[in-house]
Amino acid sequence: MNTYNILYSIFVFYFFLSYNLSFCSEDEEPFLYKRSPDYLINNRFFEIEPAETAFSLDIQPIDYPDNYTLKQLYLLSRHGSRKPIIAQVQALNQLDKAFANAPVAKEWGKNPFTVEENYRLGTRGKLEPYYDGIQSFKRYKKFWENVKYDADVVKFQTADRFWISQSAMAYSEGLFVGTGPIGACKNEPVYIWSYPWNQDYFLEMYTNCLRFNQTVLNNFTYYIEQTYAYGNKTLAPLAEKLTKKYNINPPLDPQLVPSIYTYCDFMVLHYDQTDTWCALLSDDEHRLALYYWTMRDYFQYSYGHPLNEKLGCAYLTQFVNSVDDYLNGNSRMVADLKFAHGFTESIVLTTLGVYKNKYPATADLTFEQIKGLKYIQQTVTYWSSTIYFEIYTSPSNDALLRLVVNFEPYVIPGCDGEYCEWTKFKSIFADKINCDFEKMCAYP
Ligand SMILES: *[C@@H]1O[C@H](CO)[C@@H](O)[C@H](O)[C@H]1NC(C)=O
Ligand SMILES: *[C@@H]1O[C@H](CO)[C@@H](O)[C@H](O)[C@H]1NC(C)=O
Ligand SMILES: *[C@@H]1O[C@H](CO)[C@@H](O)[C@H](O)[C@H]1NC(C)=O
Ligand SMILES: *[C@@H]1O[C@H](CO)[C@@H](O)[C@H](O)[C@H]1NC(C)=O
């Protein structure tokens, strides 16, 4: 054998080997996908904040220029993570039924969530806002150290729902632990107030707007048509694939595919479990199932409908009046801490013109575009996420506003930068301040 022949056979051997390797890794997908809860949470597959930030006590005070003084703090926070709501429990039951004859799901057991647990906070969901309170104290240390709790000075307001009120309570315990007279932890009892839910134009604007119900929620051309298109283009082929792969009989209804995402989300959140429903979808398929919900949020609660760019106007009006009252010396309130829904956050951010992706979340996006969406629930309005409005004064006495979402400053369109002059802010939003909410929402 000469050298040439030896080299040639080595070459052929390697060619064969590498061909085989790539064949295995690209074409043969696992029957079930193995991933840890941390992998899924930390890669932002869910609306769950990674533990590393959610429960961190190593918090640096927030930065701002030396010549500014932080005078007021406004918070809008989403409640902590919860159990599935009734509609979700029912969808998970339907999935149980759909997979009843599929060998893969034989040992999985039944849906552990019940309708009685509708909206109940889980353990994590009670801890998240408690840590948000602790983190607020550390983040705004110089500010909070000068505040003594008084119901007129620090206000707690919630949407009139038990899981949201409980979140506010948990936050207050984190914020004031060690400063009050009660018990071993020296807690401070606080006053938490709400408008009745059917009069709350501020935190439940979307529940109280008939025009929204009639023209946004089930808008055929804007929303329904898009979900049909996505159903036919993406969910139907995915359902067909799962049907073949897992022997599902009768064939899986494409409408149930997004609920596989939901099932996985709640099994991780409450049971740390990824070897059942989470194991059915690859990373990419998981993102495709999730995108169905992203589209819903976009069309129903964000830029997908023009009414949503005004729907936060009562919230904005109350905020502006409250800052002005303080600046004019008519109010002692320094902190207004509000707790509500993810949809509330979405509508307020949409009304402010932030939280806007470079392209709309429509059915025809490519997978790369879907992955490129920065402003979605999983990364912005997740459970217990926080939106702070900081009000500063400077030596020349111009008040300034900074918007900080999950401690990332957002520049409001029309402002010159992170710190927006108060008068400028008010002129940008002149047509949304003093809106007549009832008139705007009258229908037809
Ligand atoms: C405040 O300080 C910043 C630098 O930190 C400076 O750019 C700005 O001009 C100062 N403003 C006033 C009103 O002194
Ligand atoms: C809008 O619909 C929701 C149910 O989806 C209902 O609870 C609410 O009362 C309706 N709002 C108005 C103003 O009719
Ligand atoms: C859907 O929304 C568009 C945009 O506002 C509107 O023109 C249309 O009338 C709405 N459709 C319904 C059925 O309300
Ligand atoms: C496909 O589109 C039709 C309407 O064109 C709709 O009735 C059907 O529900 C869609 N399929 C899915 C899975 O969304």
C-alpha cells in the first residue's frame, strides 16, 4: 500500500464518520426532550423570572446624577405567579383527554390543578412580591431611609382581586420589614385600597370599556383572522407531527397545541417537573406554541389595536395629577405603589409608546423574527414584574421623570433621553391626559 492509498482510505473513513455523525445529530430527534426547570426558566421560555434576579439580596442602589434628588416613586407591578385559571384548567383537562390513549402519557397522571385553585398564588408567587419589596428598599435606599410609613405618604393600591391584594401585602412586608412594631420581624401594618373592579378605569381599564369588548377582544380582521392563519400555517402541521410521533388517536386538535406550552409552564412553576408535558416539544416548537399567546397579547392588549394606545389614559391622567399635586405642594405622598395584572402593564406601556417591537406580531413572521421579539410577556410583563416611574428634582427646579421597567431605563418617545423633563412629558401626552374615559369607551 503506498502513501497515497493510505491517505485516501483515511479520507474515506473520515468522510464516512462525519457523514454519519451529522446524520444522527440533525435528522434523528429525541422521542422526549430532556431539559431542567432552570434551563427553561433561565432561557425565558416562561413568564417566570429567573431565581437569580427574583430572589437576589445582592442589590446595588440605583444610579442617578448627584445633582438630582429622587422625590417620588410610582410603581405598577404585576401580581406574583399563580395557579392556572379555570379556562386553563379546562384546557389542560382536554389535553389529558386527547393523550388518554397515547402510550407516551400513560404514567403521567391526571392534571393536578383544580378549578378551586383558580388564580391562587403559589408559594413562589407569594415570595416574588415579598422580594420585590426588599429589593425596592435596597435599590432606592437613600429614598426609603427618609420615609416613615404613613397612609398619606405611602399609598398601596390594587386591582380589586384577592391574588393581587395578597401580592401587595407581601411586597409591603418586604419593604417595611424591621421598621414597624409588630412581631418578631417588626412588621408595619399598611392600608391597601382598591376601586371596586367595575369602577376601576385605572388598573382594569380593559374590563370597564365596552368599546374594547366590542371592537378589540374579538376583532375579526385584526385578531381572529391572524390566529386562524397561524393555526393553519404553524399549529396544524405541528399537531399532525405530534399525532404521528406519539400515536395520538383521535388526531390532536391544533387548537390544543398552545396549551401544551401552558401545561409545561405550570408544571415547572408548581412542581419543578419537565419530564412530562415539557418533554413533548423541542425548544423551537416550544417557542412556536408560545407565539400563539404572544399574538393574542399583541392584538388584544398592545399595539395590535389602535384603541390600546389610548386605553391607559385614565391611569396616565391620575399619575400626572398626582405628580403635579406634589410639585405644587398640595400633597405629602412620596410613593404610590400599585399592583395589577400583566394586561394592565401591557396597556400602560403601550399608551406610553414604549414596549414596541420593530415589527408587528402577525401570523406571517419567520421563526427568526419570532425569536427576535424583544418586548413580550416572557421578558417584560412576567409575574411580579415592576414598572417604576421615578420623579426627580434638579437644582434648576425642573422636575424630571425616568421610566424604569424591571430596573432597565426605557426612553419614552418624544423625550430627549432617559430623564424626561416633566413639562415636556406632559406636552407629549397632552391629548391622553384629561381624557374622558367613559366617552372613549361608549359603544357604539
Ligand atoms: C447635573 O449633573 C450632570 C452630570 O452628572 C450634568 O450633565 C448636568 O448639567 C447637571 N445639571 C445641573 C442642572 O446642574
Ligand atoms: C367586557 O367583557 C368582560 C368579560 O369578557 C366582562 O366581565 C365585562 O363586564 C365587560 N365590560 C363591559 C363594559 O361590558
Ligand atoms: C376591528 O378594528 C378595526 C381598527 O380599529 C376597526 O376599524 C374595525 O371596525 C374593528 N372591527 C370590529 C368588528 O369592530
Ligand atoms: C384555518 O382557517 C379556517 C378559516 O379560514 C378556520 O376556520 C380554522 O379554524 C383554521 N384552523 C386553525 C387550526 O386555526
